[in-house]
Amino acid sequence: MTRSPIITVSRGRFSSTATQVLEQVRTARLASRDEIAAATGLSIATVGRTAALLVERGLLRERPDLARPGVTGRPGVPVEIDADGYLVIGVHIGRRIATVALGDLTGRVLASTTVRRPLGADPDLVQLSREAATLLGSCPGRVPLAAGLVAPWREIDLLPREREAELHDLTGLPARTGDHISAVAAAEFLHRRQGRSEAGGLTLYLYARDTFGWSVAVDRGVQTDVTRAASLTHFPTGADVPCSCGRTGCLAAAVDVLPDAARARILGATAGSVRDMLSPDQVVLVGQAFTGDPALRDVIVEAYAASTALADPVPVSFTRFGSDIQAISACTVALGPVLDDPLACVELTGVAAACRRPVA
């Protein structure tokens, strides 16, 4: 059965109790059992049992030193993601460069490396798995739980399901694939939402680097999904630049050859046009074509504002990740199997018994 191209980044009440507790702690960064119960609607008894099990398995850790003053008993003791025991392996395949990264369960990248790859060549997952093994040597004591593989699949003409199976065979880990632009949007959404519990409506993410496209995160409060990515490679810009498709003015062709200021204006105008088509609640610009030169950000924002025809202002911002976004997005996709069923994922590694910790 073919998996939906949608990336679920927040599972909410439609998931297991373990997932709900883990996701709530990831969102809040630090939460007591009574706060988790209030946010999820689960009973305090259910939260208490589930949190104790997640602590025992090494997915959460208690922080009695950060308990609220005057609060006694375990329900008032906060827990946080245990970022020291487990990790995930993320692989990002670009048209010219592949990135291999290790990330902890908060989504933070611990280590990464890049490998140049010939344009048009098949990705060498055997080599990339060896790179991952080398990185694991720099994180002694940590146990990998899952692997993620991200790529602009249509642009490089590969089938993600086949590569997902190959990565699973090479690593022995639950593996997950994601479209490059959707994965970038998922990473941006998860990191922006940490520490906030409110629903975010519809957020438009535009990506520009070697590939061009957009994706949206639809946050309904109880579950958040990132939709299938749409390409902007041949989006018409009006520029007098020939494209390999036989037309002139396609976005990728124009960005590739125009001077910096002209390129910035075209990127901003494209963002404004896509904003008008989708009418999102906010817009986030991602990828080195948007972020590579901070001096041009004002030009991009001005062109964005000048091109939009809708009356209601929509805030626009730039990714905080810069050149790290490829590693972070791959690790975000790798977290998918863990968040789907954290306890089962730990058991599947075959190391659960060694990682279990007694509950004080």
C-alpha cells in the first residue's frame, strides 16, 4: 500500500496515549503530569502511567529540580524529552549534494556531514549509510531508533518507496521517506511550534535553492499535516530568460542567471503571487536562495508586499535554520516512526531492556 505523501507533524488526540504525552512534552519542552493532562484531555492517572513508562524506556526524564514551588508529589514533577539516550538518522539527497545527519528526539541536529554527488546519478545509499555509521562513532552511548530519507523525488526521478526499503535493509531501522519541500515545511513548523500550544491555521512555506516549490502546514489544533509539495520550477516570472523547457521567464531559469537584486525581487514577487493563490495565515521563506544574502531580505519583502493583491496583510518571515535546513528536515522525517508509536519503536531496536531506567 502506498503511503500518503502528506507528512503528519502533530498527531494530537487521534494517536496513542504515549504519542500524545510525548508530543505534548515536545511542544511545551517541559511539562508536569497535571499540565499534560489538562492539555491533552487524558486523565491524570493515564498520564501518570504513560509518563512513567516513557521515563522507564528512556524517552522522557523527570526534572524534580524544576518543580513548581509549593507543589508536592509526582503529578507536579515536570518531565522533558530525554535528549541524551536515543537519536535518529536523517539523509537528505539533493541534486548535487547529499547530507547525512544525526538528530536527538527534540529535533536538534547532533552531527552532520555532506557528500557531493554527480548530477543525475543514483544516490549511493550504501556509502551514505557508512557515513551515518561514522557519525554514530562520534556519539558513543546513543542508540538509533529510526531513519529518514528526504529528496526532491520527482526532480531526480526516483521512487521513494524503493529507497525507503533499501535504507531499512541497510540500517535495520524503521525508515520513513518524505518529499524535500514538505519535509522542510514540517521541520520549520515543529521547531516554530515548540513552546506554543495554540493552533497555527494555515502556514505557507516557500522553498528556493536548487529546487523551487511550496507546501502548507494545516494546523487544526488536534492534528497537523503538511500537504504534498508543489513545484515552482516553471512558475512564470515575466523575466526575459530562456528556460530549458522552451519557454522564457521560468522561475528556476531566472534565479539561476539574474543579478542579485533582480533575483531577490523575482523571489519576493513569486512569494506574493503564491500567497494570493492560497490565502494562508502566515508565510515562511526557506532555502538559501531566500536566506543566503541577509542584505537582500528587505528587497524580497518589499517585492512580496508590492505583488500581493489581497487587502489583508499576512506576516512573512525567513527560516531560522539557514544552511542547516537539509539536515534538520531529514531528521524531522526520521522522527516520524518514533512519534507514531514511541514504545513500539524502542522495542523494535532490540535494546529496550538495556535502556530501561528504574522509576524513582
